[in-house]
Amino acid sequence: MDLSEFNNSNLDTCLIHSDVPESAKSKPCCMGIDEAGRGPVLGPLVYGICYCPIEDSERLAGMGFADSKTLSEDAREELFDKIDNNKDFIGWMIDIIPPTFISNKMLQRSKYSLNAISHDSAIGLVKQVLEKGANIQELYVDTVGDASKYEAKLSDIFPNIKVTVTPKADAKFPIVSAASICAKVARDRALKNWKFLENNVSQDYGSGYPSDPNTKKWLGENIDPIFGFPQFVRFSWSTASNLLGSKAVSVEWEDDDEEDEDAKSMMPITSFFSNSQQTHGIKRHHFFKERQLEQVTSL
């Protein structure tokens, strides 16, 4: 599983997949969908799918899959190797959703929930595999939100597929367990190889869950009063937004027709994008340098 494409673009979603086995094109297949990283305030959310011919379901079950959360990292890696080494009958695909993408969606003017992001990812993965020629006849999904409503939604989008949405699907169906392995291994690797664009960021962030004291400490130590957190953080989580409210510099927006002297003397935000090293005696902030943002002088 090569994550180099994702590491080069932490702002958009990234699809990584195996080839579709020839047997999966000609024979009726079952597919499982699961995710990893839904709860953490740090890092990406990853959705994974796994599929194989229905007649090979017992062969898949015999490989020893289980809910990825109950396994050690080494055990997950070994199981993913089994998946990837059986390309003759198993296919997989993952969708890596970076924290910045999640924050942008959830904080946009028209609010977009994490459930909606999750549904979009799952639906997109199924469509991608169908377009690649896989003959999917059965779909097993770990629920996000109300199981019956989610099942009805998927059945409406994919009327020719028998859809089963249920809680704890990763513990009930080996094909979902396999998808869980794909998602968790991808997230583990993404976290290990995360490229921080910001300077001097400690990687001792704990588990990434809001309840983890080490994660809370890391968040408190890595907040910029102007620009907030590194891109590794999901700004839309209450843990992050509460810290921003208490530690970040407050901003007062002046009315467009404000004519008082204070408004006239305020430095325009465009001054921070100056090509020169200093503007009005203030150094250009590293936020813009690290993202290679330059002032636009002409169109």
C-alpha cells in the first residue's frame, strides 16, 4: 500500500486500490465497508472496502480476520499482507480523508456532518469498484447513524445489490473485518508518515482521541494564536474549537463603512502576502512561506 500520493496532498481525499481480480469480474461478489479514525481529533478518517467472490467467502473467513480494533498493529499488518497477497480473488480500496478536508466540510457555511462525509465516502468507493468492473451482488456495511435509514439509502442508490447495514458488522462478517483491516492499516501508515508542513511540531501526540491527556497536552502546546493548529488537527472537533476560543487571538471585523481613526490605521491582511521579507517592519509569517503562498500582483 503506497501512501506517497496521499503524503503529497494532505488537503484532498486520496483513493488507493488494488486491481480488480478477474474472478471478481465474472463471479457474483460480496463487499464489506468499514472505517478507521472516526473519533480522533487528530489525523485522517479512512474508509476501506474489501470484496471477493461469494463462493470464496469461507476461504476468506479461514484467513483469520477480526475487528481491527481488537488486534495489534503487527497482527493487522500481517492480515493486510494476506489480503494483498491473494489478489487472485480479493480486491480492496481505501479512501483517505484528511483532517483539513473534514474541517472544511464541517465548518463551511452550509454545515456538512461527519455522517454525511462518511456516507459520501462509502458510496463513492462502491461506485468506483462497480465502474472498474467488479460484479458486486452483496454489500455489508457497519452502520453510520440510523442503520435502517442508511440501508434504505444505499439500497436506493444500488438497487441491484443486496444491502445489509448493521452495528458491529466488522465482528459479524469476515468481509467487513477485512475492510476494517485495510482501513486501519492505511490510517496507521498515514499517521506514521505524516508530513507536517508547520515547523517544530512535536509528534508525541498520544492516541489522538480527545479524552487522551497526552493528546490534550499536545493540542495546548501546538496552537498558534493567529493561525490555530497544524493541519493534522480537525478544527471542527469541540476539543479543538474550545482551545481556539480560549487561546487564540480574538478578531474584530470592522464594518466596511467604518471611518474612525482606528479602522484607518489597521494593517490590511494583504500586507502579510507581500513578496518582500518585511512589510511595515513585520516579517512575513511562516504560515504563508510553508504553503508557498505569494501575493498576486496580476491576473
